[in-house]
Amino acid sequence: MELAIVGVGKLGLALLEGVTSRGGIAPTQIGLIDANMARVNEIAARTGARVIEHADLRDAQRILVSLQPRVFPETSEWLAQENAGYISTMAGVSVASLARRLGTQRVVRVMPNLAATIGLSQTAITGPQEAADAGDLAFAHHLFGAVGDAYDLPEHLFNAFTGMSASGPAYAAVVAEALADGGVRMGLPRVLANELAAKLLVASGELLQRRAHPGMLKDEVASPGGTTIAGLAALEAAGVRGGLMQAVIEATRRSTELGLDQE
């Protein structure tokens, strides 16, 4: 078995679908473990992957751990296998904690975001030399490259990456919702306002990728004495910029706290 996926939630399913369609791993070489048996059986029947049990992990070359951090201590005993490499998506759980609980240095820590479900994730990846030597880091790049972009990142920046990129879709959703509410307040129909807000964020993201700095796009749209600069002044007065920065700071702190729970 080339890969076992432990925890087949939204992310686990996205990786399964991504790697079987774009990553070159046959579904029959992937095993699935999840507490929700009805869900995992349905996914296996639909994708061709296999439902496996804890004991079957001894046959896995690599094990993807996509669980909530709080359950890791109680599951690590049966997760630990002698000859497997591990890839963990658990927020805040350090390489050192993974290695200690799983009894191996073949551990890779990754942090994707929800955009993996549409093949547009940004994923941070790190691991020790043992994981690199065993090919586990390269495998993680292959796996997460099937659902977006993968970045090598020093582990001391992982919590900041989590606070910004992994949590970022929620911040963008709040911005979209607020924009739509403003449109409705000014008379736009709700359905149209929601659609415009979503498409605005998508188009703005494309524009931003073609510019060296976000401020360049802002300056292009804001003409002297115009409507946009008036709106920007209102955003500054409301502290929107500071609020978004603080959101990243607080999410980073929370990711650090989750890691401390594993020590």
C-alpha cells in the first residue's frame, strides 16, 4: 500500500481525489481510515480506494495523518509503525512532537488550506533530514502539488503560515460578506451582491498576482478625489487593515497554543 490516509474529512478527500486524478497513485494503492464508517465506505466505493483497519497500517509505505490535534495523543499508539513515513496536517503539532509520539524521524509536517478542495491550495512543507533521505519530503511535495502549490518553509514560520494562509479563506469570506452587505445596504439585491463580492475577490486575486505589491493595485483603482479613495478612507477609519493584521496574529498564537498541548 503506497499511502494510508487517516482521517478522510474535507482535506483527506481532496488529497485522495487530487492524487488519484493528477498525482499518479492508483486508488487501489490507497487505504482509508475514518471514524465515520458510512462516509469512508461511500468514498471508497466511489473512488476505488480501500477501507482499512488499524492493523493494516503495517503494510503502508507512508501514512497521512489528517486528524484534529487534540486526538493525536490517544491515536499515536496505533498510528506508530516501524517502517512507515508520516505526513501530518495537524495544526500546531511540531516535527519534534510527531517524531516523539510516532517513534521515527521520518515525519513531514505540512499545512495546506481549504483551497485544496478545488486544487488551489497553498501548502507549507518541512521535515528533518531523515525524511528527506527516505524520500518522504519529495513524496509530500508530490502529494500536495496535486492540489495546489507547495512551499518549503522553516518550521519556525509554520504557525505564522497557519495564521495567515491556512486561516485566510475565512478572512476573505468575511470581507466578501461585508462587501455584499454594503451593496445590499445601498440597494443591490442580495443574490447579486453575493455573486459580485465572490467574483470581485477572485478577479482581484488574479490582478494581485500580476503586480509586485498589493499597493500598486490599490493606487491604480484610487483616482484623485474619486469614489475609491473615499471608500479607502472609510476602511482606514474603521481599522480594517489593523483588524486583519490582528486576525493573523491571534490565529498564529492559537496555532502555537495547539502545539504546546502536544508537549
